[in-house]
Amino acid sequence: MKVIKRDGTIVEFDKMKIRLAIEAANKEIKESGRASDEEIDEIISFIESLGKKRILVEDIQDIIEEKLMDYKHFELAKKYIVYRYTRALVRKQNTTDESILGLIQKTNKELMDENSNKNAIVASTQRDLIAGEVSKDLTKRILLPEKISKAHEEGVLHFHDADYFLQPIFNCCLINIADMLENGTVINKKMIETPKSFQVACTVTTQIIAAVASSQYGGQSVEVKHLGKYLRRSYEKFKKELVDAYSGKLPDEMIEDIVQKRLKYELASGVQTIQYQINTLMTTNGQSPFVTLFMNLEEDDPYIKENAMIFEEIISQRLQGIKNDKGVYVTPAFPKLVYVLHEHNCLKGGKYDYLTKLAVKCSAKRLYPDYISAKQMKKIYAGNVFSPMGCRSFLSPWKDENGNYKFEGRFNQGVVSINLPQIGIVSHGNEKVFWKEFDERLQLCYEALMCRHYALKGTTSDVSPIHWQYGAIARLQPKEKIDHLLMGGYSSISLGYIGLYEVTKLMTGESHTTEKGRDFALRVMEHLRAKTEEWKAETGIGFALYGTPAESLCYRFARIDKEKYGDIEDVTDKGYYTNSYHVDVREHIDAFSKLGFETQFQPISLGGCISYVEIPNMRHNLPALEELVRFIYDNIQYAEFNTKSDYCHVCGFDGEIQINDKLEWECPNCHNTDRDKMNVTRRTCGYLGENFWNVGKTKEIKARVTHL
């Protein structure tokens, strides 16, 4: 039996600790009131007889108290309760020692694995994680009301990013890169003027991204289309230089040819600057900037020609990858790419279909870009198309004093997520109980979100000049408060949700893909949305419903509920909850049906929505992927492709590993054939069924490949 301690660490059950604790309490009272050795043995035996694989330390202590009362040892039980309370006070005084020492000694696996974008062994990253543990400790003990902290610990809700709550910083944003490039900015008290060329614009953009990322904890998004102006400036600069030097000496065609060659070189160098700077920079958060490049090629863009060239270069360089320390081209984690589909590039014979074909090829090999349908997004967001923030959340439409829609230069104050399956578990299928419990827990979420809002209220622009004074968000005066940017819907604050599939299964006995389950799931979603609208009307704060990837939380909620309520079929027994409104991965549903089904939930989840499909053999199925892209344009606002990728742990090769003549998986880079030292998607043909085996020449080959 494993015991889960209060800090989440797991240790072996040790009955001696129970004996020593009761004996310590025994010594504090008269002999006549003490528990005998036999009674202590019975208490230990009872706990062992429960047959649990895991048990919370609090549950063990509750059992001890109850058993002492059963034995009529009331005074002893009182002493034990006082002892337990005293130990709790000691823990409250300092709860960070074990977690921080565990990080340094590499034994705190939960903390080390919490963020896949951070290398918890590196000293600079450890500094951030250590500070985060202090912040979480103070947040839990002092900054949050006790009922919110308790709800977080019990998995009723999740108070996101408590490791940064101590500081008055926020979650995600859309950097107003157009303003910062056009009107200049200041970084580290150094003036940066408007760029005169594309290469400089790319360099300045990465400097801005790094500075912004270091003063917030979520992601940043940048509209790439604003760089088109600077590519044209480079063209005009090159053209003027050559015309001034060689007009009348060289034919105009030759001058233009030289200009184009210089421009292509500058284009490649500028995009490479963005890609390599982002992947080699380290922010003060101990990771690369969590940045998204938004590629939206609009018909009325005066720089559409230049932006088409920039998008093509970005996608081409992502397709190639970046060399790792072994010299092998691998898939970089950042920047994330989001590509917008319009009528002219949705693979229906449009002028820019060639870009989308390249994007699909890149998705097949490197998993990015994601895709947004301009047609579907305009229906949901009042005719607007704009970037998601780095955390995949969306802002609500907002107009400035001139009546113009504004998205860049806005941000998200923070997130609190609700555990939907737990409500279903405690309701035991009773809808009356469910809706009452649902509202009580939503009230807790509201109070937790207001804690986030009040933590930012009163913040002055001096806290992060790059955000508040020099254009990333605003251009406020020194010492000016940011309060007006927290109100009126200028910024959002998000209610997240996990496990729509599981709560529907608990309450209806069916998946939300069935008619009965779908009706219930939609009622749940509409109720969540209605609450955020109600809170927005009451407070003037931009509450929004947010359903985006939160994989670690899917596991955390499921783990907590399994420990508390045991195995529940198709709910806690899986080890995870399904994210937001998504279809469970174990349901047999094709990619088109999955996206088509999830479409109905995206307009409800206005504060954040993304759907995804996992497709094997993506590199061998480009026509199928192109068909999916066409489907996305006509049917769903936001979607991405996932697949299981090949990876060699010997050399770091991130590409396609094939079977050699000896029927062995072999890395094409280092020729490693050790199956335990590589991840391989099991496939040799383009078949999209569940079994990816070779149906080729002999039964021996078929059997061997199936085994592999």
C-alpha cells in the first residue's frame, strides 16, 4: 500500500509510524486511559485490511481517531487530535523544505515533470522552480482564502499557476507588435527605433518577445503579417542602392534579378533569426519564450505579396527543423504556428493553395501549424479573425473609443478550472443534486477568479515597463495603475473545465456523442457559459469560458478522484479525464466525425477552444490531410493534427525510422537498431486502421513486423 502525503509525494505504508504516533499520545495521559498494544495492532490491521493500493495520510489519521473513540479512549483521542493539529501548524510554518530539496536532489518527480518545456536540472530553471515553490506555499497558506486552497487540494477546482501568483503578473497576451515596430519601444532602458529593414525587424521582434515573456507566465502571440511592411522596405532599399549605382550600366532586368536575390537572402536570414533566437533564448522563467506566430494572409492586406513570401519561408524552415546538439534536424517546440484558412488558400483552387499544401506537408512531419478557419471564426467572433493567445485562449471582441475592434495589446488575467467528473461522482446520477452541487462549485470558481483579479488590481506600470509603458499592451505613464485595463472586457479572465465526456457518462450512462448524452453535455456547457456571462454583467470584468489543452490537469483531477472514490469504470479507472469537450480517445470515431461533432461546442466555449485528431502515418497520407484541411475550413473554427512520432534516443534523430533488410527498425542517421533506444510508430504502409502491419510478401515478414 502506498501513502499519499499532503505535498503529493507518495511513500510506502509504514505501520511503525502509526504505532509511534499513538504511543507518543499514550505517554501524555494516565495509564488507565492508554491504548493497549493489542488495540494498536488492531487499528493497524484494520487499515491494512482495507486493501487499498493508495491511501491519503489524512484518511489514515481519520481512521485512527475513529478507532480510538470506538475503544472509549476519549482522552487519548483528544491528545491524538491535538498532536495532529500541532503537526499541521508546524507544516503550515514551512511547507517548502521537502519540495525544494527534492528538486535539488532530483527526487521530486512531480515538480520536475510538471512543465515539459522546462529542464528542471538546469540551474537557471531551478531558480525559477524554487521561487515557484515559495509562491505556491504563500498562496496556499496566506494569499488565498482557506476554502479556495482546500478546494484546490481536493480537486474541486484547479487554481492555475500558483507558482507565479505571488507577483502581480498575468497569463497570456497578444503582443501589439505593429505599434512597437512602427512607433519604437524601450528594452532595458534602451531606445529601439522603428526598423529600416526586414532583418532588423526580425531581430527586434525576437528581443521584444524575450522581454515580454520574462515578465509574464503564459504565452505570447505575434501577428506575422506586420513584418510584410519591412520586407518591402528592404526591397525598396536594395532597389534604390542598385539603381543609383548601376542605372544605365546594367539592364533593368538584371538589376531586378540582383535585388530579388538579395531580398530572398534577407528573407531567409530574418526568418532564421526568429526561429533560432526563440529556440536559443532563455527567459527569466527558465524556458524558451512560449510564443505563437499567427499567419493570416488577408485579401485586403497591402503587403499580401510580401507576407506570402514570409509565410512560405517560415513554414519551409519549420519543415526542415533545427539541428540539435548531435547535428540532427529535430522539431523545435517553439514558435508554435497557427495558419489561417481563407477562400484563397483552403485547397479549393485558390491563388495561395501552394502555401497550404506546404503547411500540410509541414504538419505531417513537424505537427505544426494548427489551422483556423476564417469562415467559421467570423461567424463566432462578430466578423473578426485574430490570433489565439499563447495558451490557446481567445479574447472576446472589444471596440476602442473610435469604434474599431482591437485584439492586439490585450491579455488574460488568469485561469481557474472546474473538475466536472467529480460533481458527477458525488451526485450519484441524481440531476437535482448535480445542478445544486454544480452551482456551489461554480461559486467557488468565481471567488477564486476574483482573487486573481484583485491580485492584479492596483498594479502600476513600473512592474513591467515593456508591457505597460512601451507598447506590448499599453503606453501608460510611470506609476500609472493598470486598473482600467482589467475592466470592461479589455482583458479576459477564464473559467476552464475538464471532463465533459466523463461527467456525461456518470449522469446519463452514455457518451456525449449519443443523442441523450449530447443533450446533457450541451446543457452543462450552456450553464458554464451562462455563468461567465452573469459574472461579466455583475462585475464588468471579461469572464470567459475556456476549453484548451491542459493535459497535466486531466491527469491530476483523475488521480485525486481515483484516490478518493476508487475505480469507476470509464471514469477514474483510465488514469486521465478527457480534456474540455473533446471526444474520449478510446471512442471509435473517424477524424472527420470527431471534428464535425466537436464543432457544436466551440461557439459556446468562446474564451478558448481547439479540437484535434490523431492520425498515424501522416507523412504517407498527405491527400487525406489535405482533405481534412478542406473540412476544417468548412466546418470548424480551430483544429490541429497529432501523431505518434519516431525518435532515436541515441542520436536525437526526429524523423521517420524504417525497417531494414534484416527486418529491424534502424535509425537512418546513426544506424541504431536497439528497439529499446527508440520510439517508433508501428507502421510500414498507409493503412489507417488500428493494426499498422505490413501485409507484404511472406507470413514471416507479417509476423515479424507485427511483433515489432
